[in-house]
Amino acid sequence: MRYLAIFAVMLLLKISVYSQQENRKTDLSKQIAVITEHLRKAQLAKSSEVRKREILQAQNSVAKLLSYPLFEKLKISLDKVLKVGVMTKEADALLGDAIELAESANNLLRQKPSRIDPEEAKAKLAKVLSSREFRDPFWLVILRRLEKPFERILNWLGQAFGQLASFLRPVFQWISALFLALGSWFWHWFQLLMKISPILAWTILVVLILVFSALLAHTIIKWWRKRQKAFAEAVVAEALVMPEQLLLEAEKAAKKGDYLTAIRKAYKALLFALDRVGLICFREQRTNWEYLAEIQRKTSPEFALRFLEITKTFDLCFYARKLATSSEYTILKRFAEETIRHAFSNFSAPSS
């Protein structure tokens, strides 16, 4: 009996809430109908006083409903009508928009929500989700399949590094203890020397620092000289190479796709060929623009212009780090080959 009473009370509460919602909708619909009626009268009014009065009445009704965002927009439209003048064409257009907005809101309130079949809704949702726009891309599917193998590999690597760290930890602890012992030993003797003679202690410290600095400087200078020597030997070895050999090396680099190296070797072959015919005096420390100035003094303007274009291409690729291409290498290679052939013809020509 008690459960039956509770059920009846809950049913009554639900019915009362539903009826309150329906009543609220009905009241709101009536208020919107009143606003629409005022706006229609204002639209049909011939005098400005009647139109203004109807607009103000509609505005007062709208002010009571400003808790709804829709009526805020309606209020703005009515304020614009009063601002631009109630009898203007712009006011007529604004009134038409306000009436259309109010009627749309009223129709929306009068509509009763249609019942939704859950099975039909599920079927439509499944159809939408199975469409192409909602499918995962191919690469994401592959990554999801590889997620677990990657996770196992990473876990294995983590365990391996953990074991390695546990194995090496005693070694690092021993090294750390050794440095701490050396530091404490040095500090002990330094304090003892300070008690005996501060000047002697500081002198020994300065001497040790100077010796350590000298050893470090000697090591760095030795490494630098060795590096410079290797570089100089490479430069000399390359300078002794014939231009034709450099072009062959450039062609090999181009076949591998390394067009930057190919352009560098082809340009150097060109410089060697120009040095061979006496148009330039090749030196490793000279710049390309110094060679260009020498070319402009000794050759025709057409040849100097071609050398200028080739030099610009080389500088852009080698110094400005522009992406070197096959076409740029081909142009430079052809110019170098022409120059080398000209150099050979000059050397092979009989002297008069």
C-alpha cells in the first residue's frame, strides 16, 4: 500500500511539472503573439505617431522577456527602428525582419516534439559514424596495430637499461668516492700548508693550475695543428688533381644525388682549367670574386658574364645553403668541360 501511494505521488508530480512546462510555453506563445500584433499594426500604420506608439508597446512587451536571447535580438531591431526614424525605408525593412523573427519563435513554441524511435536513431547514428568522414586514416590504423609491439619493445629496452644502470652504479659510485677522496686529501694538505706558510700554499696552488692549464692548452693546440695539417694535405692533394679527374668525381657525386659536392668539384675543375690557360692565378686563399675581376680584365664580356652566372650559382648553393639541383650542376659541368677543352686545344696547338 505504501509503495502504491509513493508511485501515485510521483506520477502526480510528473504530471504537474509537465503541465507547468506546457502552461509556460502557452503563456510565452501568447506574449509573442501580442508582440507580433503590435509590430503588424506598426507596419500598417500611416502616421508616425501611431507607428511609434505600437513600436513602443511592442518594445515594452519584449522588455519583459529579455531573459531569452532571442528577444534581445528583437529589442536591438526595435531600438534601431526608433533610431533611424519610424517612417523610413530602413525602418520598414527592420520591422519586417522583427515580425518574421517573432513569428518564427511562435511557430517553434507551438510545435510538439515528435517521438524518436530509439532503434531508428541508433541505425542513423551507426550509418553516420561508418561514413568516410568518421573513419580513421590508414596510418592511424597501422599505428594502433603496432602500439602493443612498440610497447613491448620499449618495456624491454627500459628493463635492459635498468639492469645496465644497476650494473654500472657501483662503478660510478667508486669513481665518485675516488674524486671525493682526492678532493678531501688535497683540501687537507692545502689547509696544512696554509698553517705552515700561506705564501707557499698559494704558490703551489698557482703552479698546479698553471701546469694543468699548460697541459690542456698543449693538447688543444696539438689537436688543432693535426687537424689543420690534414686539411692542408687534403687541399694540396686536391690541387694536384687534374680538372678531368675532378669532373669524374663530380659526376660520381651527382649520380649519388649529392649535387652540392658535385657542384663544388665541378667549380674547382673550372678554376683549375682557367689557371691552366692563364686567365687566373689559382690560390686556395683567394675568393671567387677576385677570380671574377681577373676574368673580366682578361676575357670577353660574354665569357665574363657566363662565369659570373656560374659563380653566383656556386655561392648560393655552397655558402647560402640553397638546395642544389641537377640542372644547376649540369650547366656548371658543361661550362667547365668547354673551358677544359679550350685549355687542351691551347696546349696542344703548335707554336709558331
